[in-house]
Amino acid sequence: MILVTGAAGFIGSNLAAALNESGRRDLILCDRLRGGDKWKNIRGRDFDDLITPEDLAGWLERKGQRLSAVLHMGAISSTTVTDGDAVVRENLRFSLDLLEFCTAAGVPLVYASSAATYGDGARGFDDDPEPEALARLVPLNLYAFSKHAFDRIVCRRAKRGERLPPQWAGLKFFNVFGPNEFHKGSMQSVLTKLWPDIAAGRAVKLFKSAHPDYPDGGQMRDFVYVGDVERVVLWLLDNPAVSGLFNVGTGKARSFADFLGAGFAAAGREPDIVYVDMPEAIRDKYQYFTEARTERLRAAGYPHAARPLEEAVAEYVGRYLGRQNPYR
């Protein structure tokens, strides 16, 4: 059996779908559905059990020996959350408990880290697992801090030769987009958030640039389709000798204007973008460029290139956003 935490969330639900599509039905899904439509992210999934995070420890004690892998995607993922104790409890402590279980039980652990651990990007985007390299990074919010703290603990144990799961992989996801984002509210990708305007024939709004080196709409991110994220995770499950800390992105930064332009093209429209002033409150924290270095994942043997942005956006729009039922 495979345990997926955060299974009703964005990346977790897509991983569950990919596992189903690969023939796996023996999934244990762990998440809170709460109110709203988050349950729709997993309504098409086949699984053996659905449990809450509060019930996971008891489930592992009773049935954990049957697991073949843990895919840990669950977390408080908002970058604006201010409850530090909740973030430590949900993101760091929960992850450490899973790490201890997987180590003791000999179960592979693949977990979600984040490109947010790189802070403002001034120190680059190199997924160097050396403790000294990680110590130089400066996360800018509680979410990033919690992910970075867990990376540092795992990588420090690896450096010291301490016991770890037989396979462990921390994945620093860059700007992932794709189906099943709707529950994320303001944390949705900009294409998902603005698609109703694109589809309705309206103009969309983007922030003006406040940096002389970047034109309006020229702010850049490493936008990666969730299907390419799935492919990395499934490859890791098929290659249990591979462990480490890895960036997951395309390796090629593209502008927000490019990203939305691909969305307009998929809708059969010319881009119609209005640029508005960036709020003063975020100007000194705004990140103008992210781009994953992917050499370490390649060196580990990963053979696939990420799909080009325009191709990935066309698939997302054609298979999901542009349909009456946009869920996967």
C-alpha cells in the first residue's frame, strides 16, 4: 500500500490520480476535507482508506507494516499564515513523526519541500544538500521556514550517516500549476485564478514591475505542470536506490506575460493584459526571478524533460479548465 498525505490537496490529489492511472488502487489517503469543494479533488479516485491526520498515528501503529511507500504532500501551504505554532505542529512535527516511522519501518519517504526555501533568490536556486549550503538560505515566511527546517534536519542526518528511510527524497517544487487548485483560493496559480476572465473575454490584471531590469509582465518564474511533478515522483518510486534533495521545475524561467499569453492562446484569444501598481506592502519582498537548477536530478538518472510551457498550458486548458468539469 502507498500512503499519500495531503491527498485531497493540489499535488497530493494529482499523485493519487497518477497512481490510479498506473494501476495502483491500494492507496491510503490522508487529509482533512473540511467544508467547501475540496472533496471533489478525490471523488474519482480508487483507494482503500481515507483517514484524517489526527488518526494517522493509530493507523500506522495498526497497519503501517503493510506500506511500501509514503508520499508526504500534506502541509499548511499558505505563505501568509501567521500562526507559528500551528505551522510547526502541522508541517515540521508531523513530518518528523513520519520520518521516524519510515526510518523504523524501513519504508521509503518522498516528501514535498518547496522553492520558497530559497527566500528572495539572492543565494541562487541550487539544490545543494550539504548542511553548510542549506544554512546560507534565508526563508521569508513561516511556510518556507518549516520546509527548510525539515530539509536541514534530514540532510544533516544523511551527512552524519545516521539512520534514515531506505529511500528518502525531498522535492523542492517550483511554481506548479494544473488541475485541482480551486480550493487554494489566493494561492492558486495565476492562470487558474484568472481563467474565468480569459474564458469570458475580459482583460486580466497583472502587477506592474517595480524593478528597472524587468518590464511589466516580465517578472519570471519556473512554471512547471503538475503532470511533470507526477512523473518525477513515480520515477523515484521505480528507482528506490535514489535518495536526496532535488529541485522539481523545468529549469527554464518564463515571464508571467508568457504564462498568461499561453492561456489566452489556448482560449483562442490575443493577450489582453492590464498592468496595475504593485502594492507597497509587498514591493520589498517581491521575487522577480526563480529558475530551478535541475542538474542533480539529472545526475541521479532522471531521464525526462519537462514539457514546454505552451504545450503544458494547452493541455491544462483543453483537458480541464476549458471543460464543464475542470477536476481531475
